[in-house]
Amino acid sequence: MKLPFPLATLAGVLTWLLVSGITLLILQRLPGPQPWLSVVLLLLLYGGCFIFLTQESSSSLALKQRYGHYLLAVQLASAFGLLWVLPTGHFDYLAILTIIWVSLLPHIMSQYKAILLAAVVVVVWFSLQAVFEQRSLWISASLFGSFHLFAIVMQSAIFAEQQAKLKIASQHQQLQAAQHLLLAASRQGERHRIARDLHDLLGHHLTALTIQLEVARHHSDGEARLQVEKSLQLAKLLLSDVREAVSSMRDYADLSLAHLLEPILADLPAHLNIELTIPADLTLPNISQAQHVMMLVQEAVSNTLKHTKATTLSLSAEIIHDSDKAELLLCITDNGMLADNWRLGNGLTGMQERVAECHGQVILQKVNGALQLQIRLPQEVINA
């Protein structure tokens, strides 16, 4: 069962709800008027910020997106706001909110920087609380400080593990694609070898046989001549069949694009539907071109999975003829939402460099809020 929230987010939300419930319960039991409206608004603001920041989404409010850092600052400010407005002496546990906050830091900065920032937050928080309550809080500061450190170290480990899993999955997919390509190249090479042997050996002997039968026909007559002529026709027919078989094997040795992409598209998450529009007879005649195309498609699929919440990925390919030249056109589009502040990353830059090696072109367009990739590779490069 897939949870609507990531597990770490769910734990943070439950902790926030527990802190909020205890705070409101204590506030209800205190005598005199209390800042109910301010407390409720600040608690809701804190929880709302946390939920938006931790969603795996391309929304501009997500942690790694355009406004994520601002929302992170608002979340911390709301925690300090609660420290400011709540009566002193009853809410020492509120530093739990800053523990939840620092657990987000390893996702946007190094562990070293996260620890330094957490130390500053702890010092400021307990310094203000000590001033408000007019008492020493160094023991509480030390204990909560260690919890902050623990949260950062654990989240750093979890984040590193997630990145390692993604990298291993990507490398595993690359190995599968490379193995598939290697098998295809092996089959292609074997077909070429057999075709060459048929042409060079069997074709040579059949040609020699045809010549000998031609000579025999001129030196025979009667019934023997008729039999020689029949044998000559059979030899010519067999030679023609061998030549057709050789040509067919050489043509079939070309690499089918749809077949080559099968290992890349086979193990994708269930939520991503693939719409493939590739003619069955569209082939890539050489291994180098096939490898480039496979890597380009793999990188495009990885970008869709990492940076969008797309449910459909469309991939089409065709050969476009224009006067005296032709191009292989690959078009890759998904139905995800592209962030407003999107920019070229290492993936897209690598794709442009790979296409440049083939003397091709990458065209990036925003279509219905999603990124569309058009890759054009000259036909003369494909046939090289």
C-alpha cells in the first residue's frame, strides 16, 4: 500500500499534531485570557509549511523548488513566534518543533552546514527562553541540542541511502540496456558473418558451377544438352536465392529501435504509463548510433521520474525526409508540471553533448506546462 505521505513526513506531522494538542490542552487549563488566535494560527502555519515542504512534488513550494527556502524560514519563524506569544514556564517541550525543522536541512545542504545552522538555532532558542523565564537552561539546551544533532545525522543517512538507491537503480538499468545492446550487437555481427560466408563461399562455388555448366552446354547435344540446361537454370536460381538470403540477412541485422528500448521501459514504476509510437521497421544500422539513442531515452525517462509527477510518458520516433536529406526524429513528452524556475541540469546538458557528437540537435519546449524534448539526428549519421 502506498502512503499518501512519505513515512518521514507522516512522522513529522504526527509529532506536530501531538505538540499542538498538548499545547492547546495546557493553554486551556491556564487561568486568565490567553492568546488563542495567535497560537492556533502559528501552529497551523508551522504544520502547513512542513507538509508543503516535504511533498515529493514539482510545486514551487516544495523544499527544493523556487519558494522552498522562504517557506522553510516561515516555518522556523512560526516556531519562534510560539515561543514568543505563549506564557513562560509551561511549554519547555516546544523545542521539538525546531528538531522537526532541522530534519529538513540535510536535503538542501551539507551535513556540516546543517549542524552549524542547528547549533545557531538551539543557542538562540534557549537564550530567548532563558531571558523570558529568568533562569538557566543549559541542561535543557544540551539535551535538545543532542536531539537536533541526532535528527540531522539520521536524516543525512536516510538521504544518502535514498540517493545511493537511485544511483544503483540507474546503473542497474544502464547495465541491462548495455547487455541488451551487446546481445543485439553480437547477433548483428553473427548475421553479418554468416551472410559474408554465404556470399564468399557458397556464392563463389555456385558461380563457378554456373560457368562450368555454361561450358558443358556448348560441348553437348541431344538429351545431355537438355539435362545440362536444366542444371544450369537450377544453379542460376540457387545463386539468385543465395544472394536474396544474404541481402535479407544484412537488412535484418539492423537494430530495431522498438526492440532496443524494451529493457529501458520494462521496469518503470507502475504509476507511469508509457505511450510508444515507433514503427516496427524503424532500425538503427550501427551500434554507436543505437547506444546514443538508448542513453538519450534513458536520461529523458530518469528526468521524468525525478523531477515531475507525470503519469504518462509519450515517446515517438520517425524518419523525416526533406528534399535530399533525412533525419531521425525522437519526441519525448510527459504530462507532468515543469517548475517555473526550471533550468538545464547535468542530465539535459549531457543529452545536448551526446546529440552534438552525432551532429544532431536537441529542441526543448514547454507544452501544456510540461517539458517536451525533440531530438533530431541526421540520417547520414545513422547510415555511417
